[in-house]
Amino acid sequence: MKHPPQLTHTDPLTWITEHAPKELSRYFDHASVVDDKGRYLHYDELRFRLPKGLELDIAWSLIKKARSKQLSPVLPLDEPERQARFYLTPTMQKAISEADRHATSASLEYMCSKVGEEKHFEYLLNDLIEDEAISSSQLEGAATTTKVAKDLLKRARKPRTPDEKMIIGNFKMMQFAWQNRHKRLSIDLIQSMHQIGVESIDDEKYHPGAFRQTDDVEVADAEGNTVHTPPPANRIHERLEQFIAWVNQDHQDVESSHYLHPLIKAIVMHFVIGFEHPFRDGNGRVARSLFYWYMFKNDYAAFRYIAISVLLKAAPIQYGKSYLYTETDDLDLTYFIDYQCKIVGRAIGEFKHAYENNLRESEAFTRWLWDSGLFSKLSDKQKTLFMVAKSGKTKQFTAVNVKENLGCSYNTARDALNGLVELNLFEKEKAGKEWVFTMRSKTAIIESWG
């Protein structure tokens, strides 16, 4: 990656007038905050997109001058302290609009009313909750396959390897973020989140809940090159207390010059934890969990089902570059926020697609139940289980995971599953000490019920 140069051309216009007067209009075609496609380009990207015949450093000087008038201060970071700033790009505005339209608690309640009762909908979208825990772990190096990880979470079995412990830890961290969404941010909450996420994986490596005490922690790229050295450890508490005060400050007064949309603020929180690197390891997981915690806190409940790590995992190099671009360009947070907003926008799209599919399947399933004569024979919980099984989203069920997903007692979950076996809809077999239930083949069900 090519870092931006130290700007030596205090007056690029004078340079152009003296050295390339005929290129003045071409230079000014590129002297804007974003390019003609709305992209906020870093120097590293600009060098590949600048037309031939133009001096890269001169064009960069013009772009930096244009941006300096548009960047808004956010919060101070680093040591010695520097002011982090950002510019509201078209990508950010689109992501904000999508979040406000489709990810609020009110929009989720409306979706639930269209599909059916809330527990029904939660079970249908449970894959998306699991996807975030699994992908966040895989981003941090967990080698467990998604299929094995799904089985681990759905059957609620005990983890057998450090990688499986990491996935369970991430799942618990997401649950913790939801359960503690009404609390104010504190040192204790950050440390508790880390402890829940990494405890018993490898305590010597992670030091659960404890901030790093030394400066021998670095972030390296795939080739082992150091790409980020966190601020000194001796003032972690002071810097985090300053960050916490900023998080707990109200930035939602639209008439204030300090207004920040919750999505933008949550993404800044994500960046700060990664930049500060307060723990020896597991910082990325905490950063992403805090992003979710803040969205939950601000009534964006649908983010329980919006998995950003799935998409971050698909392009880890771009994720890393968004950090580096910010750090190497005077803590311009625009690069990181813009990239995360692209991810959030796509993740909300996946959520909407899942909802629309579930709505269609729910309507078709209800019609099938009436036509087959099964409707009156199934309890509400059995209808939910049978629909989930029929959709193929979950293939194996146990009394333990049904209890968790439907919020009922173990006995109620067990009876619902056994009732489906008695109706020739499910079959069961023993796996260790527990019974595992699966739906019978559709051919066999049709033969039984037409």
C-alpha cells in the first residue's frame, strides 16, 4: 500500500500555473471531495485512477484542500492526541436511510406482525444471529467450518476445540450486547464483554477482561509486516475513559453541530477499539460487539439478524485497508466509515431478502397446513418447528435448542418434538445422550398426509 506523501505544495494552483497551465481544467476535474462516482479515494487508490499526464501529488494536494473544508471533527485519538474527522459520503447517507427504514425496532415489529408471532420470526431468522458469531470468529482465525459451527450452536453441545470455544464465546458476546443494551458504556462493560467472549479459550493468550500492560502488541498483515502499532499501554484507562464519555454523550440533537447518526457513531466505536487495541487479543470481536450493542441501545433491534461479519469475512483485505487508509491519512475516519456503511447496506439487503422469503414461505405453509388437514392437529410451537424444518433452514432439532429458540421449558420443547414424531412428520435417533429430531422426507410426509 502506498502512503500519502507529506504535502510540500502549499499552493498547488501556483505550481499548475507555472508548470502545466494547459492542464488546469483537468486538474480541477479531480479537485473534489469525492470522484464522479461518489468514491472517497485514498492516495493509494487515486494513483490507479488518475488520468495520464497529471501529477499525482499535485492532484492529491487539491483533493486534500477541498476535503479540509468539509471534514467534521469527531473525537480525539492517539498519543500524542490527534483529532479524528470524517465527511458524510453518499454511501453513508444511503446506509443511514436503509437502517432507518428497515432496521428499527418498529420496523421489526411490523415484520413480525406480517409473518406471525415474534418467536416464530426469530426462529426463522436465527441463522443470521448464528452467522454473525461464526463469521466474527472466522475473521479472527477460527478454522471451524460453518457447517460444524452451525451444528455446535443449534445443538448447544459443548465445544471440543479452541476454535469452537471462540464461536461459543462470540455467540455469548452477542447475547451479552443485547441483554445489556440499556446500560451506559463503562470500563466494566467493555472488560466484561471481552471476558465473556474469550474466557477459557486460551487464557494465557487472551488474558480475559484484562487490558494489556505492555507495548509489545502489534497488528500485522498476511506477510507479517507491522501495519499498526497501538498507542502506549500506560494510559489505556485514561484514553478509554475519554472515549466512554464521548460514547455516553448525547449526539442526537439534530439542531446541534455535534449531531451524529447512531449508525455513524457505532462504526466510529468499532474503529476506536481496533485502533486502541486495549486487549492483547480479541479486540476485533469486542469492536464488532460494541457496534451491535450501540445499535441495540438506539432501538435498531433488527440488527440482531443483520450479520456484518459474514461480508467482512468475504473481503478481509478491504476491511484491513479501511483501517490503514484512516490511520495513514491524518485519522480521516471517512475511509473506515464509508467501507463499513457499504457492508451494512449489503447486510440489511440480505436481511430484507431473508424476511421476504420467510413471508412467502409462511403464507404458502399456512395454505398447505389447511389443505392437508394438519392445521388443527398442530400446536403453535409445532407449526413453527415444522415450518422451519420444511424451509430447510434447520435440519436437526433437539429439546435444548428448541427450548432456547422458542423460549419455553425443556419439557414443552420435548413434547412438541415427540408430538411431531407421533404425527409422522419428524423422526428421531439417539446421538450420545440426547435425541436428535429431523423432518421425514417430503415424499413420506405426503404419503401420510397427502
